[in-house]
Amino acid sequence: MHRVRIAFAAVIIPFLVSFVSVPAFAQASPAPAPTSTVTVQPLPRLGAQPSFDPVKATNAYLATVRGAARARSDTYFEGQAEWLPAVDTLYALIVAGILMWSRLSARIRDWAQARTRSRGLQTAIVIVAYVVLVTVMTFPLIWYEGFVREHAYGLSNQDFPEWFGEFCISFAIQVVAFLLVGSAIYAIIRRSPRFWWAWGGVAMVFFLFIGIVISPVFIAPLFNTYTPLPESPIKQQILSLARSEGIPADNVYEFDASRQSRRISANVSGAFGTTRISMTDNLLKRSTPREIKAVLGHEMGHYVLNHNAIGLTWEGLLIFVGLGAVAWAFPRLAGVFGGNWDVRSVDDPAGLPVLMALLTVYLFLMTPVQNTITRTLEQQADMFGINAAREPDGFAQAALQLAEYRKLDPGPWEEFIFYDHPSGRTRIWTAMRWKAEHLNDPDIKAGPVSPQ
């Protein structure tokens, strides 16, 4: 009706003016028509928010974590990711040196040979003894890193008996896993002394795959209790998101991670019928529905993008290269120090500490490569999750919660070398960059306003 009225006025008003002014025009001589300057400006885009700046929003989010909290998280991460791995590697070399130069490893092998003629059983005895000795010798460092330091930064909810109980469970799992994998590798070495590293790589990838499949069903419940999430709107939203992405899960599980710490987390794990969507009770208690959806969208990204298979492929390549390096280095070290160690060949289980020391050094040197592989997959899952859940501000808030134990704003080289996940700045920038391109979407316009 407004447009009709304007059109009506545009026709009628000139007609009336000309009718009234006829006498004047009849009496006046012709005169030039008046002129005026018209300024033309483009119309503003409907619904646009030209003031939104993703860089300003990112910086504003980062600025909400400051002072002592920021310093504490920075210090914790720098120790955890930057200098403790070097300490762990050096400590592992010292332990290996003690076992070899004292000939303790050789004496254990001799004891096993005196008890059985089966080389498989001899190897199994040496492997179990090795795991026990290394765990005992390394326990002070494990205790400091896993208990003392976690409590110093307020990240652990466990007293010592609770922590030690879980440590014992982990130790039992480690013994079984090491026994299975180690026995298989030494069997391969005996059968194929020249190409054992290649067949050994295949075996290790196979064991890693088995671990991915069975972990959510048999291992995770040893540490936490999993219960179906009660019916609620957020559960239905999560299941709807899962169905829309083709994830074969018909339930969502909550597990009591608050027994261990305050960390928020979730996962979509398993394969071949064992797929399960799980989240910590911390995530449910500490996060808003928007943040929960953002986190679950990220985890679903790992599943849909097949990151288990991709990660396993890259890890397999690193394992092949690592075992090849070990196969090259071991005989050279044995040729120089074998007489002192009483170890001459790679198929001698008494040389297990040397194999593990070489592999430890290799993995330490490959830290930037491993971190880049993992960080790239995590960044892909971030982008998938933001597109799927459409909660950029929820994702940014979740990234801030991770700042309790992750440095938010590292330098470029620091992030490249030491980060196995994108930094807080990178993750928040990813979310705000996405939001800047979707400002006119109805759900984004109706959502929360990002800080500027």
C-alpha cells in the first residue's frame, strides 16, 4: 500500500500543480528549468552486520583469559609439551644404559634360557621383566608428571590411592600389550632377519587398529563408568546431528571423568558395530548446550572424515621409517658395544632396551612431524564441526575452557613444533572467520553476539 500511495502521489501532484499554475505560466515568458545536485548512495544490505570484525572478535575472546589464569596455563603447557618430553627421552636413555651396561638385561635373558628352551617363552620372560624394571625405575618421574604436577596446577581431582589404583590398571594393560606386540616383533625378527622392520611395521599397525576397535568397549570402562545420557533436548540434538552425518549411533553416553579431573572432553569412537558417542560429565556440567553441540560436532568430524584410518596410515609410515632406522642403527651399536652388553644380534631379547632407546630417540625427533599430522586432522575436524553444528561462538567458548591446560596464543614456530592441536587463537579465529561469512543466515543472526 505504501508503494501504491507513492505512485499515486507521483502522478496526481504534478497534475494539480500544473492546473493551479496555468495562469502564471500563460503570463510569464519561458525560463530555464531549475537544477539540483542529487547524491546517489548504495542501499545497505538487509540484515548485514558491517561492524563485525573476526580479528577483533578473536582478540576479544582471547582477552577474557588473562592475569594469573593465563600465566598458569601458559606455564603448564610449556612444561608439558616443550621440556618434559626432552626430560622423558633423556631419562629413558639413562634407564636403558643402566640395563645394558650393568648387563642386567643379559642376566635376565640367561635366567630365562636356563628355565626353558622355547625362544618364544624366553622372549616373553625378558619382555615382562623389562616392563616391570622400567616402570619401577621410571616411577618417580611418572608420579611427578601424573600426580604432583597435575595437583600443583589444579587439574587433578584424585587423591594418591585413586591415582595409584588407575596407574596399576594402566600398568597391567601395558604389560599385556607389550607382551603381545613385543613377542610378535621378535618372532618376525627370527623369521626374517633382513626385512623384519617391514613386517614388524605391518604387525604394529595391525595392533594399533585392534586397539582402536576394542578400546571403547573393553579398555575405557576400566577407568570410567559409562551410562546412557537421560532423555533431554540436547541428547536429541546430538543424535539428530549424528543421523544427519551418517554416524551409526543410537545413543549418547556420559562418563564420570570428573573422578580424574575438570577437563571437558567427548569422543565418537569405535568401528564395526562398536561406534559410540560419549562425553564427560564435566562437559555437561560446565558447558552450555551451544558449547556441547560445538564439541560434539568436532568429534563427529573425526568419524565422518575417517581420521582413524588416515591417522593410522600416517602413523604406520612413521613406524616403518622408525623401525628401518632402528634396524640400521642396532647392528652398528652392537658392533661397538656388544661385548660390554653381551648382546650381538637384533634377535637377542636382551637387546630390547637398545631397541626401545633407539625408537624413543626417533619418536622424539619426529615430534614436529607427529604433531603436524595430528594438528592437521584436528583442524579439519574443527572446520567440519563448525559447519555441522553451526555454533561458532559455542566453539570459541569451548576453546577458552581448554585454556586451563593449553597455551592460548603461542608463536607460529611454537605452535608448529609443540602443538598436537590447533592453538586457542587458531581455533577461535577459525570460528570467527566462518561466522563472518554467515552473518545473514537466520540462525547466526538469532545467535549470540560475539565480543568486539
